[in-house]
Amino acid sequence: MAQAKPGGERQVLESMYSMIALVFILVACVELCDAATVVDVYRLIQYDISGAPFGSRLANLNHHAGSLQFAPGSDLSRTVLIIPLRELNISFVKEYITQNQPLGGLLFLLPQIFNIENRERAKSNHQTDGVELLKNDLAELEKLLIHSKIPYPVYFAFEDDDIEAVLADVKRNDATGQPATATTGGYKLVVSVPEPKKRASPTITNIQGWLSGLKTDGDANQLPTIAIVASYDTFGAAPALSVGSDSNGSGVVALLEIARLFSVLYSNPKTRGRYNLLFGLTSGGPYNYNGTHKWLRSFDQRQRESIDYAICLNSIGSWDNDLWIHVSKPPENAYIKQIFEGFSNVAEELGVKVGLKHKKINISNPRVAWEHEQFSRLRVTAATLSELSVAPELLESTGSLVDGRPFVNEAAIIKSVKLVAESLARHIYGHEGKNVQIFADNSSLAVNPSYIKSWLDLLSQTPRVAPFLSKNDPCILALKKELEDHTDEVNVQHEVLDGMFTFYDSTRASLNIYQVASVTFDLLLLLVLGSYLIVLFSFLVITTRGLDDLISLFRRPPQRKVKTA
Ligand SMILES: *[C@@H]1O[C@H](CO)[C@@H](O)[C@H](O)[C@H]1NC(C)=O
Ligand SMILES: *[C@@H]1O[C@H](CO)[C@@H](O)[C@H](O)[C@H]1NC(C)=O
Ligand SMILES: *[C@@H]1O[C@H](CO)[C@@H](O)[C@H](O)[C@H]1NC(C)=O
Ligand SMILES: *[C@@H]1O[C@H](CO)[C@@H](O)[C@H](O)[C@H]1NC(C)=O
Ligand SMILES: *[C@@H]1O[C@H](CO)[C@@H](O)[C@H](O)[C@H]1NC(C)=O
């Protein structure tokens, strides 16, 4: 019965071929359905302060895309709103977040100028209209997001053609007034990542370098020390984007250049000063300068007392004409007076202004607004040089999304370096009040603009949120190596960031955008599947029972009719 006739064999082969073709079509269809755009996304920070949750509390995303054109009153609990910064209505977002309205997720699209990984494009976009307005909007949004507890995933991405095409489709669909479902065609946004985990004992790393002064034989005592300090880590709404070009990249760059300049002077015994210079790159800046605190405690009493004064450099990369010296001791204090006059004289020659700001410290208040306050708490004379006229709030001006390379001015950093280096040198060599230019332009001791530019470029591409930097992060190693090139003795101190802050990982991810199948597509798929099943059925019948059986299968009913007739 199962013996196949020649004709039947050919038939079997043909149906085999058609089946193979169908399988290919099917695979192609499934492929089409899978066609997805993949976009790099950066998650809103998730952290706790003393156990109180802040930021985005979820990372996994699997919801339909929606736009701000959604129909009023629609349920958004399973929708990810895509909001371009250019169309941001901050009061809407504020309302949604503060009233705890249900939402599937938020995806903010930022203009390329804020992209740290795409500098060329960012530069060419610099002339984008209304950049200042966008910066203000973004800063306001960031502040809102950082200080809220948001029970759904919040991501940032950058504008590009793919995602803008998706958004245009979503808007068109939303304008019809019907929510996107599987039948109207729409997009699904999917981020699959493991549940965010707590960062166990995050480290903060301080790096210090010494340039020893010239000790003459008669010197029994330790030489006095001048410390130059900058905090290098950042904090921002998206840790993976928090590069802090100005806060505090600018201070770090200035510190490195000052170290380079003095290493030239100190390499020659004739020009080696009778002061030790201590360079400190500290971490934990956004958290009340926890790293600075721990760094200072690691010195012994004698070492600490040998510090004549410390100059902390903060946000000195985007000022025009005014800088501020912040101090905690009263302006009448002899040391403060001396520091301020030294800086003022040099500033005058450079054609810029420095002002003095006095803010008392309150020992019982855990908040430390300026880095120099950590020194003041230990009775070491210190000042912070900054373009900011008032102390930022906790977690503010610490390297936000708007603090990128395009907004920092190299010329401002060069001027700051000149101001600090010249003032220090006059103090060290006893030229105070004299108009001598030690770091004159075009001399071998001139400030090097290309050195400043290359470090600024590098730091502006390197996120530096301390809990996400490992002990051996390339950034930390690079800073260490650079200090080693300019100073005699470099030490690295690893400490644990203890206390009230807890951080969660999962700071960046890939977002998959799938086009949800539409009705016509579903029908097509059904048709293809149906014919495939029919062919498969026929094939099985032929191979097991032969062609005749298959034909008789379709013929039997009329035969029966004939019989009964
Ligand atoms: C922004 O959102 C608020 C609150 O939802 C709304 O009242 C206001 O009309 C919106 N503004 C614009 C320009 O759409
Ligand atoms: C100092 O800080 C403590 C704790 O925050 C506060 O209670 C106190 O009022 C502050 N004192 C002054 C003079 O501001
Ligand atoms: C940068 O460093 C200065 C002093 O070193 C400090 O006052 C300032 O707040 C720092 N900024 C950040 C964001 O840590
Ligand atoms: C330094 O060199 C530039 C050109 O390289 C020149 O324009 C400038 O006048 C020089 N400055 C001084 C102080 O010699
Ligand atoms: C900073 O350091 C001290 C002890 O060195 C610690 O008690 C404090 O909680 C730390 N954390 C913060 C965020 O201030």
C-alpha cells in the first residue's frame, strides 16, 4: 500500500519544494516583525538618602510608545511617553510626577549637543537656536527628577533619525485619538536588564602628589606647604552621562596644568621654592566632600599643621570677568587678607575681577557646601576659587546633563590657571606686590593651551560618578599617571563612601523598539501559516499513505453519496 508510484514521487518532491519556499517566506515575515531599532539609553539615577528612595526605581521596560499628543483621559499606565526636550512642558511632567499619576515609563530625547560621545556632531550643532533655553529646561527637569521618587523606568536618549521617525509615527497614531494597540499598529519599547542592585561599599579614591621644596642645611623645621585641591567626581541625573566639564573638570584641568608649571620650576634647584606643594585630587565632592574629609584625616597632625593654606578650585571654566574667593574665616584674618590681596593684584593685571565671600561654617551641620570648609573644620586656612557666587545646594552644580564640553570656555580656564599660578609663585618667591610675570606668554613657563584642551576633552567624555568608578578605573589611573609625571611622590587612597547614600547600578542599557504588527500583517501571517499547514498535512499523508489515499480523502464523500443513491 505504501509503495510509491513514479508520478507520486514527483508530486512529493514538488510539494517539498513549495514547502521549503513557504518556510523561507515565513522566516522572512518573522524577521520583519522582529526588525527593531536599537537605541543607547541612559537611566535616571536611582539612590537612597538615609533609606529614603529617590530617582527611578525600575529599569525593565516593556510597554507601548506614546507621545504628548495622547488623548486626554487615556490610561497611560502601560505607555512609555517619549518626550523630546524641545517639546518639554515642565509643568506637565512636574504634575505627573508629584501627583503620582500612573505611567509605564518616560523616555526623554535630548538634542545631540548634550551627547558626550558625539563631540563632532555636538560642535556642529552648537549654533542650534535657543541652546540657552534648552539648557535651562534641562537643568530644571534634572533637578525635578533627581529629587523625586519615580516608581517607573526613566531613560534619556539622544535625538537621531531612527527614533525621530518612530516618534513621528507615534504622534500620528496618537492624533487619531485611539491608543496604540496591536490592531492599530504602534511601537513597543523594550529594555531587558536585570533588577538594579545596590552598589556594595562604593569606593572613593583620592590621589595626591607632592612637589618638595628646597631645604637648606640650616632648616631644622619642616618646610611650609601650600595645597592645591580639586574634587574630580560628579553626580547627575544620568550617571553614565555625568562628565561635569565645568564642575569640576575645569578645576581638575587647572590643577594638572599648575602642577606641570611648578614641576618645571621645581626641577631646577635655582628656581625650586622653599615651600612644599601638595596637589590633591579628591573624590566624594557631591557628598559633602567625604573624600576630602577622609584625606585630611589621613595626615598626621604635624603634616596638617605645616599647610600654610589650601586653594580649592571649583567650576572655573565658564566665567567672563568675575571670580570669587570663598572663605570661612573672617576677611580681617591676616592669612585671608594676604591670600586675597595676592589674588587681587594678579587679577588686576590680567584684567579680571575677584571678589571675596565669607560664609561661616556651622560645625554641627552635616552639610559642607564648599571643599575648603573641610579644611576649615580642621583649622587649616583654606579658600575656594569659583565662578559661583553662592554655594550650590546638596547635589547641585556637580556635573549635570547640561555641564558638557560645548559650554566650557578654555580661555576661562587658561585665565584661571594664570591667576592661581602667578599668585602662588609670587607668594612662594616673595614677589608679592611686584609686577613680575613668572608665567609670561611665549616663555618656557607659559600656560599650554593644547594641554588644557586635551585634558578638558578627555574629562568631558568620561563620566565620573564615584560609586560607579572602580578602584582601577582608567580615569583614575590616568589622573594618577599625570600627577606622577609632574610631582615627586604620588599616593592613592581608597576609602569607602559610607553614610547616608546608597546607589543602584544599571546606568545604561539598549532600548529595542519593535513595530507592533498591524491587522493586515496579521492576516497575511495567518494566510501564510494556513497554506503551510495544508501543504504539511498533504505531505505527511503522501509520505505515509501514498498519493491515492490523499486523493481519495477528498473524493470519498461523493462516492458515499453514489453508494447510498
Ligand atoms: C503644560 O502642562 C500644563 C499641565 O498639564 C497645562 O496646563 C499647560 O496647558 C501645558 N502647556 C502647554 C504649552 O502645553
Ligand atoms: C547649625 O546647624 C544645626 C544643625 O543643622 C542647626 O540646628 C543650627 O541652627 C545651625 N546654627 C546656625 C547658627 O545656623
Ligand atoms: C569642585 O572642587 C571644588 C574645590 O575643589 C569644590 O568646591 C566644588 O564644589 C567641586 N565641585 C564638585 C561638583 O564636586
Ligand atoms: C606671543 O606670540 C604671539 C604669536 O605667537 C604674539 O602675537 C604675541 O604678541 C606674543 N606675546 C608676547 C608677550 O610676546
Ligand atoms: C562621610 O564621612 C564620615 C566619616 O568619615 C561619615 O560619618 C559620613 O556619614 C560620611 N558620609 C557622608 C555622605 O557625609
